[in-house]
Amino acid sequence: MAVLLLRLAAPLQAWGSNSKFIIRNTEREPTKSGVVGMLAAALGIQRNDDPKKPEPLTALRFGVRAEKEGRLLKDFHMVHYPKATPDVTERHYLSDAVFLVALESEDTAFLQKIAEALQHPVYPLYLGRKSCPPTLPIVWGVREKSLEAVLKEEPPLCNEKAGTFRIAYEVPFGGIPVQDVPQSFSQLHRQHGWRMKCEEIITGKEHDPFSEL
């Protein structure tokens, strides 16, 4: 079992799962749909390709640790259409947030392939919306541990002091149902399936830099 770690940080992020019409919300942490979409862009998978192409990505077990929760930001937009009255839209973002995303698989070679693609992406990468490009580095490495162990034991990304973190990870049963598993990225007929999510609050351990020597 191996886990690919991603560092998702940017001035703005937006992870919508139920946004419709003029109000575009964001979740508190990256969605599986949003992250799988970013991986598909890195690998060169297009929206109108065979829907089965992203299936190896959606099969990855997904988890997130909120390193820095960020602040909710609401933006005002005017959308203009030809020969139509402009629409007022409300878009929500996470400002100055940092997340550690974990993707678990038994196929370490596949995780390495994803890591290489993220470092040399076919299409531009963004964190939920095209206006949210990520800061570097994105790839944080591959660990030979379980997803839960990595989320609980990986040293903090933002500082070296002990802290309290919120983690959310995919479970086979007994969690909260979330509809953010992409089944089709087609702009004409997007579809999302369900997964079960579990949340925990953990206390991080103080990082000893000499332990790496």
C-alpha cells in the first residue's frame, strides 16, 4: 500500500460540490471530483474522452488534512451574454488555505506516473476554478504507509510546531455521504457518484528536524 501526497496551496481555492445557477459555493476542503479533475488535466485526459478513462483516478482512495483552513471569501461577478441581461453571480473562495491531499493505491507505479504528470502537466492545473492556479511544489512525495497513518503522522507543512488538524478521508461505510465522485466530466452531462467520508480532529506532534539526519 502506498500514498501519493499533494500540497495544495494558493491565494485562492474553490471546491464546489453542489453549486448551481448564480451562487457558486465552496467546500471547506478539496473535493475528490476537483482533485481527480486536476489529475486528469495533468495526464491529458479531455472532458469528452471515453468516460472510463478517469476510472483509475476515481478508484484512488482519497483523504485531506487541513494544514491551514483559510478564510471564506465572497466575490461579486457580472456575467454578460450576447443580447441578454447581465447575470449577477456570487462566487465563494477559500483564501490563503493549505491542504495536504493523500491518494492511496496498491499500484505504486501508477502513483509515480501521476506524480510525474503533475510536474509536467499536459493542461494547466488549477485548484477548483481556472482563476485559482496552485503554488509550487504540488507533489509532496510517495509514502509506503496507509492513508490514515500518513494523514496523522506526516510533519506539518506550514510550521514545525505541534498543532490541531482536521482530517477527512474516504471510508467504505459508516461515514457521511458525499456526492463528489466524478463519473462524467462532459460539459453537456456531468455526473457524480457517492462516497462515504469520515472526519477527525487530531493533534500533531512536534517536528524534530534532526530526526531526518
